[in-house]
Amino acid sequence: MSLPDELLELALETAAEAGRMLVDKRPVEGPAVVRTKTSPTDVVTQMDRASEALIVERIRAARPADAVLGEEGGSSAGASGVRWVIDPIDGTVNYLYDLPDWGVSIAAEIDGRAVAGVVEIPRRGETYFAVRGGGARRRDASGEHVLRCNADVPLNRALVATGFGYEAGRRAHQADVLRGVLPAVRDIRRGGACSVDLCTLAAGRVDAYFERGVQAWDIAAGGLIVEESGGRVGGLNGAPAGPEFALVAGPGTFEALHDLLAPLDPARDLPN
């Protein structure tokens, strides 16, 4: 078994365990909010922390020399050349409200490049995963399925997913951008979890995705899954995807949506 395959197996086992814990131990009254980040609506719950602690413990037990980057601070340096990028609950607000679109995202990088990724979506009963060069797949109650994203979808028939920031100035400009996009596409979808949106795209359930403000833990696993389904992940004008901007779609659709978005200046914020 190759190293990326070994990393994938550890990610699959760990994401599944974290997903079960998040479902089984979610308080009936909802998880307690322990802090906020960029705004009062950008929250961290005690279950985010519990999930990250579980994931980091499993990874360090199996591979103590690896580096870890976790959204909730469970980060450490390593000496192996492998780094794990973890979002313990992507879609925390959905989890807080008991909506189904949230996931556990775990990616493994070698020398800074994602080589294995898993997104576990417990409330859908779906696990998405990929190894670089080995394709992308989904497991669900009906079995295992090879993923292929949609390609060459004309914009006027493209179903486009997006997300919004938490700060008022960012939201205001994102609304302006949407006014330029919405008349040109089939429709817009807003799920509330980047990694889940990317898996939805890889499965052909939406045609494109864009958002300002995504972090490494949001896109590391889902971005690899999209690439291995035949899609493209990038930013504006040849830049890589990152906090400034992320654009994801199949070939043909990516270029067309990029050319629609670029004049709208989607990688900026208005003053709060």
C-alpha cells in the first residue's frame, strides 16, 4: 500500500468515528457555543472542540511525527513531510440548528500538496474520498460510486453554489456580486458548508461553486475530491484558490464563470 493510500485509510477511519460521535453526542437542546470568531454569528461549539480533539488524538497516535493544522487550534509542527488539515465540523451553524449539511473534513498533504482527502457527511449517510491520481468516490447505503463532475455546462444552465462571510462589509459586497451572477445562471444554491458543497459538485449535483473567505481546512479535502472527479479548483486570473477567492467547476464551466465573475471584483469587501 502506498503512503497516500495509508493516509486515506487513517482519514476514513477517523472521520467516520468523529462523525458518529457528533451525531450520537449532540445534545438534544443543541450544542453550547463556547466562543465566537469573526462576528457574533461565527460560532464555535463544544462539539467542534470535541471533534477536533478526537481527530488529532487518533492521528497523533498513529503518526506522531506528522504536522497538524486544525481549525480550532489543534495545530502542531512535524518532521515527516506529512501535514493533516482538519475541519472538525464544516458547517457549524448547520450543526447548531440541526440541519443536515455539515461534515467532517480531513486532508493529508505531502510537502504541501493534498494527496488524500475525506469528507464525512453523517446526516446524509455519505462519505466522499479521494487519493491523488486515484479518482474520487462516494460511499453510501447503496454502495460505492465513482464521481465525475459536470463539464461544459453553459452558464444559463449552470446551478451554482456559493457561500457568504460573516462580516457585514463582506456580505454587502457578496450581495452585489450575486446581483451580477444570478441573471446569467440557472440558479444559486447556498448550503452553508464549503466541503459539502465541493462534494456536491464532484457528484454532479451542482455545476460550480465560488466564495470569498474559504480557509485551508475548508477546501483541502473537498478540493482534492473535485480535482479527482475531473474538476478545476482555482482563484481569479490564475491565482490559486484561497481566502481571497475560490472558484470551482468542471472544465468549460470554470472559464465561463470566471469571466463573468472577474469584472464584478468578488475578492473585495465593503467597509463595515
